[in-house]
Amino acid sequence: MLRLEDISYAVAGRTLIDHASATIPEGHKVGIVGRNGTGKTTLFRLIRGELALETGAISLPPRARIGGVAQEVPGNEVSLIDTVLAADTERAALMAESETATDGMRVAEVQTRLADIDAWGAEARAATILKGLGFTDAEQRMPCSAFSGGWRMRVALAAVLFSQPDLLLLDEPTNYLDLEGALWLESYLARYPHTVLIISHDRGLLNRAVNHILHLEGKKLTLYAGGYDDFARQRAAQRSLQAAAAKKQEARRAHLQSFVDRFKAKASKAKQAQSRVKMLEKMEKITAPEDEARTVFTFPEPEELSPPIVALEGASTGYGETVILRGMNLRIDQDDRIALLGRNGEGKSTLSKMLSDRLPLIDGRKVASSKLRIGFFAQHQVDELHVDETPLQHLLRARPGEQQAKLRARLAGFGLGAEQAETEVGRLSGGQKARLSLLLATLDAPHMLILDEPTNHLDIESREALVEALTDYTGAVILVSHDMHLLSLVADRLWLVKDGRVSPYEGDLESYRQMLIGPAPSAKSDKPKEKPKRPSRDQVLALRAEVRKCEERVKKLSDMSDKLSAKLADPALYEDDKVGELEVWNRKYAELRGAMEKAETLWMAALEKLEAAEAPAA
């Protein structure tokens, strides 16, 4: 159980958390929400002990392990799978000791503990997590240095999931994931065996992966049961009741004050007036909930073009002579809202670049309106902003002849007020940088807007504002996003990018989600079962290696057992003055036999898997 008791913390004289309390029972999955800048990440640092509380205390069960994704994995030559396996420090230490230990009793203890923590199945678990986050079997054997920072963040996430801490702290984990990875993570977290705290602005994740919401607002913490939609309903009802109570109290105060003002000067009513003054002083003021600053995006409207604005006929594209997508016959009209679906690496970004004229055709035809203007937003553009310039300076470069008043109005239309307009980009929040990049992408009133993960770093209110803006927008939208909520509200057409092809997806987003995470258990079907795929050569080699490891383990334990048996056969051990020593050796022998049974069971299981893999096809 995690207890936050009367905690307070301030930074640079600004109080973020003020005498707040909350209790998180063991095993709960809790989403932490609140507007940007309220202190959610600071709360994580307080829980980890990286910051010192000003008041209160944070308590966890003794020896509870806290885990989180602090930073990306270094770009070294260690393979992804070994990097993830090393995250379980106990297993890594025991595995190393098992290779060097010579004391029979210690060997037995190590082997017993390794069996208890399922050390021999660890590689399979690590591989499953890496695969869920988008890494192929071949990529898992590659060194970390072969991957970019965003991909190494996925490895860091895989490592902490594999280590299974008692308290898992995740801060915006889907920012570096695609839709497929985000959906896998949802499913994984819902089954995670320990306590999870997750900061996220992804409504789908907060509805499906958590069972409580911890709201940080007004420097206080409030725990709500249910997912995000349940929280939103409860909070709306509370705000409504609070507003009604404040209005009722204000009317009561006005009535009492009116009596005081009218009769305080009259001797005959002075006593009653004084009584009402005291009533006013004792009345605890009910504050009406503050109207939250409304988040907005204001997209300029393009003129209407004749349909289609883009048409592809037998088109192929890729990089150099390498074809990634081929045989595309697609049409885009100005009123289209298209979501691109497909696993990572299938070509969604390639298609986006080709449609935005950042990548040429290798074959086929592309016909586009001569007046077509295209806006393009991708996460890397946020990172390419000039950190030493202000948003106003960015716009002055793009619109040198436009008056500053109009440029400031444009910034305000994307939620960047007067203060942010004059602040260097390097000091802006991630959400504010994303707003600026979206503004620059839509500055020319594009007829087609291509958005690649536009919601990263945007809070929930900003995401809702983006949905409204895209709904009102009169141009075409091509959308790649891991945010199922955004896709479900904006997209009316789905294109599946798979196996080098782009084709309409006939199902809906929910059916696509079910396809990715696997169908729910159902009654037996009459349909014939598909023939199981033959294991690959690498899989067979891995199984053989596992059998060898198991065999060596059994042999080592057998040798230890022989030595212990010889020790127990020594008549001197049974003399009266050695009763205590005899009990110790008997206990160690029992432990060794238990370890032997587990090792033999694992060996037989590995042999069965290998035999099944090597068996000839039926």
C-alpha cells in the first residue's frame, strides 16, 4: 500500500502540492491526471525519494521495489534482449553466481531461487515484451547502438516492465509508441500483477488499463474509482453541486448583508443587525469552481478545390531503389478524414512523406490539384524548433511582412498567449512546442493536413480542442496516431498499410484493436484450425541451447547430491554431539532434492518443446 500523508512541496517559491493526502491500495492501477504544470512528474520524483518533502510523509511496504523509465537506454553494443534481461538484477546476479559457485549448499540455494523466479523462462518473457513494443526477433539480437533515441526509450520501457517492480511509475509511456504498441501496453498493464501509477493524457489507456484516477488539482490529490470517463462524470457532477451551493450561499450572504445595511443605524434593529454580522463572519465561504481556461486551436480555412485533390494510380514509393509501398490506387478528397493503420515499419511514415511530396514516386502516377497546399506535422519537427528563439520570432521568419499584432493573434489562436509569445522555445513545455509546430504546419491554410502523432505532449484538454478543430477544419486530414480516442472521433476512413500495400480497412477501430490484442475467449468454433507454423531455425537453435543449459544444471545438482549423500553416509555425523550438525545437513539435502526436482521438470519440458519443434510435419 502506498500512503501519501499530508505532503507538501514547492519549487522556486511556487507551491505545487499543499498538504495533500491519498492512499493507493496494493495492486491498484491508477492514472494520474491534471493540467500541464500542476506537478504530476514532481509527485513521481517525491515518491522515488529524489526530492525532499516540506511536510508529510510517503510510505511503502518494507523492501518494496520502485521502478520507472528514467531515461533512454545507452547506445552501446549490448543486444536489446540482453539489455532487458539485465534489468532483473537479482536474476542476473544469481545467473552469474551459478557459473562460479563451488560450495554445494550455495549452489543448491542459487538453483532453488532461480527456479522460484522462473529464471529459465526469462528470455521468453523478455522477448514477448520487446515484440509487443514493436521489435522483431532479429532486431532483439541487434545492439542498442543500432537504434535511435525514440526506439531506445522503448527498450528502457521493456526493461522496467520485465523487472516487474512492486510499484511501477510510468510517465507518458505511449509518447514513443505507435498505435499497435500503445494497445499492447494497455493490455499488458491491465494484467500487471503489482501496483501501477501512470501519468497519461491518453483517454483510451486511462479507460482500459486503470481502475482508479488520482486527480492533482488545486494543489490537492483526489482519488476516484473507475477509468477516465467515470472520473470525468463524477467531477462534472461535483463541480455542478459546488457551483449550485456557492450560488445559494451567495444569495444568502446578499440577503443578510442587505438587512445589515438597512438596519444597522436603527437602534430598534441594531441587535438583529449585529447578530447577522456575526452570522456572516462565521459562514464558511463556498468557492465556486473556477472556469478552466479553454484550450483552443484555430485552423485557417482553405478555399475549396475540385475533387479529387490527390489521386494515385499504380504508384510505388520507397527509398532509393528500395520499394516500400507498391501498386497504390488511392483517392483523396478535400472532405476526407483518413487514419493510417498498420504495425510499425510497414510504411505509414513512408506514405505520409510521399503524400506530402517529401518522397518521390518510383513508379506509377500521382495526380494532384495545381493549387494544392499541404501541411505536414511530425514529432521530429517539434525537436527541430529553434530553442533560442521565441514563437513570435518563428512566425516573423515565416511571415516577414505581416504585422506583429496579427502574428500574436495567430499564436493566441493556438493557445500561446502574450507571455508564451515572448518566451524562448527552449523554456516552453512540450505541449506548447507542439502547439507552435501545429501553427507553423497550418499557417498557409493547407487543403490537406498530414499529422504524424500530433498529440504527443498535449494534455487531455488540448487533445479535445484538437478534435474540435479537426472536426471543423474544411481540408482533408491524414492521421497517424496512437490515440484511439482521437482516431475514433476524427477519422471516417481507415487505410491499412501492410505487406507493402495500402488498402481500405473494412472494419472499425474496435475490430482493429481486437485483431491486434487477440480475440476474447469464446466457444469452440466449427471452423478448421489453421496449420501451425513450423518453428524457425533460430527458434530451434534456441530450444537446443535451453535443453543443454537444463541438462548441465541437472548434472551439477546431481554431483552436489552425490557429495551430500556421501557426507550423510559418514557414521561420525550420527554421534550424539553432532545432532545439530546432522539436522543442518539433512535440511540442505532436502533443499537440494527440491531444486533437483524443479531442474528435472524444466529439463523435461525443454526436451518436449524441442521434440515438438523438430518433429516432421504431419
